[in-house]
Amino acid sequence: MDNSTFMEQIREDIALIQERLSGSVKNIDKAEYAFNYWILTNIYGMDEELCEENITEYSDKGLDCWTIDEEAKTLTIIQNKYYSESTPASSKDLSDFLTRPAAYLNPGTYKRSEALQAAWNKAKAEGYIINLDFYVTNDIQPADVMAVASNHKSDEFFFTMNFLKDIKKKVFAEDESSPAQDFESELKAISSMKDAEGPTESCYALVKLTDLYDFMKSAKESGYDLYEKNVRDYLGNSSGINKGIVETLKSEKKKNFHLYSNGITMICSSASEEGGRISIKNPHIVNGCQSSNTISEVIKNEADKDAFGSAKVLVKILVLDSAREKELFKDIVKYTNSQNSINEKVFGATKKPFFVLQENLEKRGILVKVKQSDSYQIGQKYGKTGKKAETAKILEKASDSAPLYRFGKISDITIDISTILQIAGAITDSARFSYMKKKNMLTASSEEYEKFSMNINELMTSGSIKKLIALYKKAEEYKKEMKKQKMPYSPYYLLNFVGFHAKSKGMEANEFLQKSSYEELAETFEAMKNLPTKYYKSKKTDYNKMIKQNVDEVLMKELLEEHFASMMEHNPEKHESLMKIFSREMAEAAEA
């Protein structure tokens, strides 16, 4: 994401925060105050509902907000400068920030926030690491500011200076490590065999199902994610494979479970075995997610654990650093999951930019399926088994799109990451790109993946993508009408026309979508919805052949000119209104 688009994303996020907290949080109408919420939730992972006590801005002595991590024994005090791209940070502000925390908090009399004073006292008494983090929402680096930053030295705390590019890096950087570090537990084994040969140390163990359950339970109780590196995740007991596992576990056949099952594969940072007990550090189940979860669910719901007797499963334990040995890790996941069709697209989708987009769109009422298990997770939270209150809440978030397209049920607001990439490709590139490059969009080795998909957040903000999804859904709805008339229709060509026309007026797709309201997009759709049909008729070729061809931009331009000339003649008011929607001046006014 380029820095200007990233800043637009921050502004959109702040507007959402202000909308959610309006009337309940003092000063939330001020963008610089709401930015503290953005920093605490997006950089430090704090729940939005917990942020208010950790924000001290206004009469704060230059200490805007703070966060404490008692597990990591870290206290972070934060100063935020929510500036325009042309306003530089001040060396005085930075100098003050580097001296004020200790000056105001060491005496123990800081009145602005008793909670911060208590956190400081705890940090000092227990030897916590203290961080001072300074954030500026542009990339201007004045020489005097940089001199203060580079010359400062302190034995009391660590200091970081973060410009917009650094903030972006913190949001989108890939996290190669597990969020819960240094978890260690024991796995009992009936028998085990070590294999020190080959590319990595390994151990093969026969484990009682009840002992596996205890191992998984200890991880869950510790807040440790055993499946953090699993590309699939649990699909639920209703899937075909898992139904079979349940039936086996509830029958006499469970005594032979280890003969029927492919077993479980986990990687870890270290493993040692003594007397039938395998001590494993930082384990991750990379194959056998379905089996292990189903085993856990069945045993959890069984009143008599002894009913499972000596039923067992084969567990393969590999000592592997997945960050350093990426290719070996990837091959292990790929080939151990080969019976379940793990392919390049699964690996391609599970990258940080797509998860960031997923999170941002959920805040706006759109549910994005990134991992294969997301359908199950969405069903658990919002589907038939979900809570009605949660469903009502997420649909309410989506409801602002109603002037263009009304999201009426969970299936309406659920969309695949690959479809998002296709519709974004149609409006920024071409319909042919969406049709013919679909298979490459999530294939990590492809040019389209590297240059387009991984940069989706550079092309558009989440707010723009939500509008684009609504426009696409509206076109899909119209496609059904055209089908009744036995006329082929392509929503991708409609988006192509919109993007092409916006660009002819000097606007990129994101700029056009940002400045256009849902009402204006509805007007745009009504005015342009028949252009794909006119294009198809003009090409005088088979529809399936047409969508594989390069888009004829000369023809597209001619059709647009003819269309708008006819509109100006027959409906000048509508023509004038549409011209304003596609006006570059209007876009600049909206931005201002």
C-alpha cells in the first residue's frame, strides 16, 4: 500500500471509530483523539472497548496514550501526531516527550490518569521494559527532529520514532512467529521412535486419544494457538471427512483408529523424550487439524473418558524453524495435506495483507473468506448456529450501502478473497484480467500475485472495496434479469466501463469510489448498466470467446461517447448529474 492510500485508510478507519463511539466517548469527534483508538487497536492489538482508560490526551502533559503487557513485562507510553502530509513534527514536541514521562510519573503524583501512574509504578518496581513510541502521520523528517531522535540515549527506556511508512510497516508486516511464545507441554506416548537422519530431527509416537486431548486442552487453557500455522483450520464436524471420524470414534472401531487415520503432523522448536513423555516446545499442528479437533470435540462431550480405552493415533513430531526453513515447512504442509487438495492458492491467500483486509471489511459489515475454514467459522458466529444479536449487528454495519444494494442476509455479506481480487482487477485493469488471470491471483509464484494481489491495499481502501462489492452485487442482480431475457451479461465488464470512464476523467478507481456516495454509485449503475450488453452486441462474436479477448478500449470509448450524447439529448438533467459524479473537481472538493 503506498503511503497516501494508507493514510486514506486510516482516515476511513477513524471515521468508523467516531461513528461507533459517538455519544459515548468524550472528544471522539476530534480526529486526533480518535487516532489514539486507531493506534491502540491496530498497532498494539487492544480491544476497542478497553481503550478509553488508556487514553490520556488533553491536559495529559504530552502523554497521549499507553499500554501495558504484564506477560511480556512491557509498558509503552505513546505520543501521536495526527498531522497532514505537509505538517512536520516539532523537535520541541519530541524533546518534551522524551523527558516528560519520567518527570511526571517518577514522583508518583500524575493526576491525569491514576491507571497510568499505577502501571508506571508497577513497571518500575518489577523491572519492566519501558518503551516510548512517537508516531507522526506523514513522512517529513526535519533535520532537527532526526537529530533529537538519533542523539537521545537513555538507560531508563527504549525509544522509537515512527513516521507514516513505519506505521504502515507495523500494520502489514508478516509475523513469522507464534503470538504465544515459549509454550511447552508434555505429550504421553505408548511408544515412540526417533529419527535423527534427514533434513530435520523427527519423532514418531503412538499416543492415546485421551492423552492427545489433555495435550490440546493444556494449550487451549494457556491461550496458545496450536493451529496458527495451519493453512486449513477446523471445518467442523459436519464435513464429510469429520463425520466419518465421529462415527468411528463412537463405535467399536475406535480401537483401530490409528490404522484408519493418516495421523497428525506437528512442527515444534524443540522436542525431547524420556520415559514415554515427550516434552515439546512451541508446537503447531500443520496436518491433522480435522482429526485432532474432532477427537477433542468427541472426548469433551463424552461423560466417560475411559470409554476410549487404548484408542490411539500416530503423531509425527518435526523439529523445524518455519521462519528459517520456509521451503521445507511449505513442502511438509503441502504434501502431508495432499489428500485434501492443499495447493498454491491456499498458501497464497494466507498472507498478512489479506487478513488485514478481512479485518477491516468485517468492521464495515463484510465477511471475507480467506482461509478454507472461514466458511465454518462464519457459520459458527453468524449462521444457523450463530447468535442472532451478532448477525443483526454485522448486517447493521453493512446497511449504509442500501441506496445501491441492500445486504439482507449473511450470505449477501460473505465474499471470497479471490472474488474481491477479481472485481478489483476489473475496475482497475480490465474484465479480461479478471477472467483470464483469476488462477494466478492467489498463486504465490505468479506475476499477478506479486504485482497486483499482494498490493490490493495500495489500490484501494477498505471503504472503497466495500462500495465496489456493493456495485458488483448490484450488477450480479441485474445479470439474473438479463438471463431471463437469454442475454449474456458480465458484471466485470460493467466495472471495467466504470473504471475506464473514471480514468478518462483523470481519476483512479479508488479516488472515484472514495468520493462517490452510495446514492451516486446507484445513479452510475442505472446510467451505465446496459453498456456491457451494447459492447457484446457490437463485438458480434461468441460471448465465451469475447471474454477471453483483450478489451477493445477504442470501442469502449465510442460506446461511452454515444451513450452520454444520447443521454444529454433525451435527459439533460440526468446527464448533468452524471457528469458531476465523474468530475475530477468534485473529487478534489470531496477530498478537501
